Amino acid sequence: MNAALLSPVPAWARWALLLAACGCIFLLGQLRGERRAGEAHIAYVGKQANQAVKVAKAQIQVLVRTETKYRDRVQKIYVKGDEIEKQVPVYVSAADSRTYGVNAGFVRSYDAAWTNEPAGPASDTDREPAAVSLTDIAEADAHNARSCFAWREQALGLREAYVGLQAVMNGGQVKDVPE
């Protein structure tokens, strides 16, 4: 009966049918291979995403630890600086300001130091008294010193955070930065 069914079909048609069946099987194999490759790519992307999440969590921990550490330090500096600034009148009284005058040259030199620009050539007016008391100068100096200490701590904190973030990105252990 099989022979009776195939005999009316020409040989070229049988070969074409066989080739078409082989082509379909080949294409199904290709699709399965592409699916496997797609699954491998999805697994790779998922692994990368998990790694990125781990790195981000580690970076957040570094930043939070560093920020907490240095925020407390900076806050203590401001509290101590305010206390020192409030104590200036105890150490430099109004009588001291009247007795020990500050000349205009001192004020020019002080201002030049904080603007990082030369004061210029000295003149006779530099020897005259300035309208700035010693108390004002001491308060300004205490304020400036407090700000410099706070900036120093902030810079150290930024450096520590940067080193910690580098260590996380390189897959190493986070170490404390020496001060």
C-alpha cells in the first residue's frame, strides 16, 4: 500500500518533500540554538545586574559610613568654634582693644592673606590706627579657623569616600584612609 501511494508521486517531488522536511528540521534546530543563546545572554545580563546591585549597595554603605563619621566631626568643630568665638571677649577685653591698637597696615596684610592677593606697597597711612578692634580681629580669626578645620574634615571625608568607592569598584576590601 505504501508503494501504491508513492508510485503516482514523481521522484523529484519526493526529493523536494524530503529536502523541505530536512530544511524544516534544520530551521527548528536553529531556532532552538538561538533560544539557548538568548537564554545565555539573559543569564549574563541578569548576572551583571546582580553584580551592579551588589556594587551599588556596597557604595551606599561606604558613603553612609563616611558621611556619618565626618558629619559628626564637622558638627563638633562648629560647636567648639562657636564656644571659642564666644569666649573672645573674656580674653580680649574692650580695654585691651583701646590699649593695643591695630594699625591699617595690619588690616591690609590680614585682608591680603585671606584674598590671596598682595597688599601692595606700604604707605604712611599703614601706620595709622585702624577702625578695627582686637576683639573683632580675634572673633574673625576664630571664625576663619573654625571654617578651615571644617573644610579640612570635609576634604578628608571626600578623600575617604573616594578611596572606598574605588575599592568597591575594583572588588577589593574597603580600608580606612589614614589621616
